[in-house]
Amino acid sequence: MKSNIKLLETICELTGLRTQGEKCHGFYIKPTKDSYTINDCPAWTISDTPFNMIDLGSSEKYLGLQIDAWTGITKPIRTLDARIKRHNYICHMLSKEGKKKDWVAYLEPHIRDSKNKLFKPDLIFVKEHRAYVVDVMVRFEHNTSTLADSTKEKVEKYQHPHKKIQDLTNAAEVNFVGFQLGARGKWYNKNYKLLSALGLSKSRQGQPGLWPPEHFSHL
């Protein structure tokens, strides 16, 4: 794969064309003795910009089809549609509840780091001199640590454009938060930390009308 990327970079240099690594996706399947590993390698880069590596349980839409690291090319399925709808609903409700508590909410702001890499967190809440950078995730729960691991991954990802976020929000304190939901309805208990920080009461946090009933299977 690296040789193919190098060839593409050479063609771009000769023709004056540009690549957009932040829009590139890929995955690497490596056979083992009795199974396979997914993405057991550093993320590929093109023109110093990392690819988005498609993890197990995730997929990327291309020309109306879903590209999955494990199952290959498939038609969009209802499960994926449900995950997207659930994700968008949670973003909407978080924004709505935050605004009730006088937070300014930025929805999917486009932020570039010092290397011009594009980042699009789902939400940034700003109030006074505090900011919360929130990325909402609906992930398949492969085991009890899946949601915790993906939260850590997202927090580390959005720390890169820290200075740009401070410039956007004028916040002295910037907090990075992953808001997790399992695709089968698991609720990540650390989600309550964000809800408390936004000012929601405990009764409001657990109000059935706020979150869909299927989310109340707690980890």
C-alpha cells in the first residue's frame, strides 16, 4: 500500500494535483495462524496527512455502498441507518439541553490544526471561559471495555487542534469528551459527567423523554 501511495504522491507532484488525506479511508487485513487482524499497523499517510482507518464494526459509504473492513462491500443496512439516526438525535438533544443552560453550542465546526489537518467534532459547548469539545459515538460493544477505549481514542484525537479551539472559543479551559452509546443500547456511565457539567439535574439526566428508552441498559 505504501508503494501505491508513493506512486500517487509522485503523480501529484508532476501534475500539480493535490490530495485530501483527511477524506481518504482504508483498512489493512493481516492473516494470522487461525484468524485475521484489522489495522495492525500505523495509519497510512498521504502528503503527511493520515488516512481514516476503518475499524472493525465501522464502515464508510462510497458510491451508495458500505465498505466494511470485515464484510467487504455491502449495501447500506438498516442497522447503520439506525446508528446514524441515534447519533444525530443525541447531538440534537445535547445541543438543545446545553442551550437551555446558556451554553453556546457549535455544531460540527471545521477546525484545522497546525499541519492543516481537518477536525470536525460533533459539538463544542462554550460558556464564560470554559469549553467542552464533544464527539458523540454509537459503537458496537465487542466487550465491556469497547466504549471506554473508543472514548479515550476520541479524546486523544481532538486534543491535537487544542490551540485552534481556544482561538475559536476564547476559552481558557478546554475539556475533551467522548459521549458514548452502544449500538445495542448500552449507556456509558461516564456520559453523566458531561450532563452534570452542562448543568442538567440528576432527575433531568435520567428523564425518559430526554433519551430513547433503549439507551437505559447501563454499563
